[in-house]
Amino acid sequence: MKIKSVVITIFLFFSMNTAFAGPHFEVWLSKYKNYAQKKGISRRTIEAAFAGVTPDPEVLKLNAKQSEFVKPLSEYLDRAVSKTRISNGKKRYKQYSSLLNRISKRYGVPGKYIVAIWGIETNYGSYFGKRNVIRSLATLAYTGRRQKFGRSQLMAALRILDRGDISVSQMEGSWAGAMGNTQFIPTTYEAYAVDFDGDGRRDLWNSIPDALASTANYLAKSGWKRYRKWGMEVKLPYNIQSISGKKSLYSWNNLGVKKADGSVLPRSSDIASLLLPVGYKGPAFLVQKNFRVIKRYNNANSYALAVAYLGDQIRGGSGVITSWPKGDRPLYSREKKEVQRLLTSKGFNTYGVDGMLGPNSKRAIRAYQSKIGERPDGYAGLKLLQQLRKPF
């Protein structure tokens, strides 16, 4: 066993045993109960919520684990936008078409994307998570790397219970506290959940109207533009260099960018930015404001593309046209840091080594790619790292 693995194992052993030392947790919980009461939570809610609560060992393990596993985007989309999920999405859309029309009219968000989020988050309500949310959040709040998150979410969950939206026994969710049909964390629930069925409670577990309308409300208040698209797949001319920044669709058209099927772009002043999720060798997209709004739900291009394409295909649209490249997997965090170090050492400053390939790193990557005669798409995959490891 490697030394690093031994150290991590020892650390987890002592951390978990400390967390499970009963008196320590009971002392913390007693103080938190008093704090919650001072914040306005009723004693009745507090005692009901924390009755018999102990730290959850599985949550501790999941919280301590920082997975290095990475999956190619094509594999993720194949799973997230499977034929079965598209088929079931069409059925759900038809089943709730009247409800979705009313929701879309009020919030301006097309029903197909609301259903798509529902499908990706809980497979259309087939699995919400079976963990006691209060226990999970109390565990996170008590110990580990996400204490600040755990404490804020735990207080929000108590306020939801105190308001009477759901009972303690029904408040089940994921290990990190995501809840209901569309997996709101408690602070998001507080801010955006709505009582669309008019029964006086915001119930994202048992009320489909509340769950779907709450999702639409979240997107609407995050800036969703009514009657606007999320974006489109496009085909790029070989010599295009202006790949950064935001431009109107009219401007992208003047640069020679076309739709993926070869037709011209809309002659519109709508602003879009170019997304090359796996570089020039893969599909290219012009994404607009609504794409970035979807990312408010989950800040990943892969997630937003999955929602966009699942929603489109639920209503008869097509999937991604361009083939995905093979054999160039995404980088692990440690490899991204190596890319940043190597770029800076070769004179292409990334202004930091943090494993997050942001604007500075992408500019450095494009400059390096231009230097070695490659198309400057700013994409960092395994092949780029292997090239960087070679001397000039």
C-alpha cells in the first residue's frame, strides 16, 4: 500500500471514531439545538427533528471521499440521455401536458426542459434518495470538510419542517441533503419552492405540480429568457480563430459558422458564446443565456447539455450530430495542475496552479497550441498533457 493511502486510511479511522464518540456528538448537538431555537425554530420541531439522531457512517465516508474518476462526455450523455429516458420523458410530458402548459405560461420555461431536469435528477421521481435528511446534514455539520455547508443546510431544513411543508419522517433525500422530485437542497427549497397545487404546503416529494413548478420558478428567477433557445450545435470553418468572448448570432454567421446540418444561423442579435467541450475534434455548440441558467442547477457543461438534449428529444428534436472523438479522456485534477505547471514553465503563464482550467489557463493553452502549430481550441485533454511533457 502506498504511503499516501496509509495516511488517508489512518486519518479516516481516527476521524470517524472521533465523530462516533457519543458524548462529543451529543455535546455538539445540544449546542446546535439551542442555537436553532435562538434562530426562531420551535422547540417542538427541534425535538422531533433530532429524535434519536446519530452521525451516519456512510455519509462520513462519502463526505471524506474525493473521487478522481472522470468519464468522457460522450459516455455521460449516452447514459443521461438514453433511449429509455427519452421514451419515459415523452410519456411524462404527455401525462402532464396540461400542467406543464400552465407552468410554462406562468414562468416562461418550456415544459420539455422541466421534464428533462426531473428525468436526470430522479429518473422522473423513481428515486429521491432514502436517507434521513436531518441525519445526513447533522453529520455534515458536525464534522468533515463540508461543515459550513452542512450547518447552513441543516438550519434551512429545520425552517422547512417548522413551516409545515413536510414531516420529519417524509424528509428523505441524498447523502448531501438534496430532496424531492427535482432534488433541491434546503436553501434552494426555501428560496424557490412554490405551492402550485394550492394546498398550503410546498411539497416536492408528493406533489408533482409543486415539484415541476418549483423547478420552473428556480430557472425563471435565475434569468431564463422567455422564447429564447439554449443554443445549438454548429459547424466551424477550419480557419476560425475568434473562439473566445460573446458575439451575436449575426456575427458568428459572418465568421462562417453554420448550424451542424450545414444551414445558416439565424440572423439575430441574440448573444452566444462558442463551447468546444472536447476541442475542435468533437461537437461544437453556440450557447446562449438559457444554457448558463441551466448550469445554475448544476454547474457543469455536461449537465446542461444533457438537460438541453433530453428536453429537445422529448419533443421530437434530434441528438448531437457530430461524432465524439475517441481515446482522449478528460484529465484528473492532478493532471490539470501538471498542465498548468508545464505551461507556465514553458513561458505560457497560467497565473496559478489550482487544477481549475479557467480563462487564464485556457488563454495559455491556446497560445501554446498556436506555438506548436495546432488549432487553438483551448481544450486540455490527455494528448495535450503528453505533448506538454515533451521538450520544445
